[in-house]
Amino acid sequence: MNKKKYVYWQDENMWLGYLSEFPDYMTQGDSLDELKENLKDIYYELSSGIIPCVRRVDELEVA
């Protein structure tokens, strides 16, 4: 199972969030479960290569 970190918060009646790897692409849901499903959908779209010029965050090791 592949796990991805995400950031989320509740704003009034909506749940908002984004994947840590793709912070430019936010999604929302009426519930936390719906938000999680939307985050899965956006992950597959962003990592499939269908969307051009996707910006990502990664970590670089320097000595």
C-alpha cells in the first residue's frame, strides 16, 4: 500500500486539503471521508502524466 502525506483543515462546513507532494493542487469535501477520496482522485490525476507541468515538492540531501 502506497501512503501519501496530506494537509487538511475544516473551514466552516467544508473540509479542505492538499497532498504534501503537490501543494499547488487543493481539493475539498463535505466530510473528511469525501476529502480523502478527492485527494486520492487528484493524486492519480497528477501522477498519471496526463496533466502537463505538474509542480512537486521533494527533498534533497546535501552533504
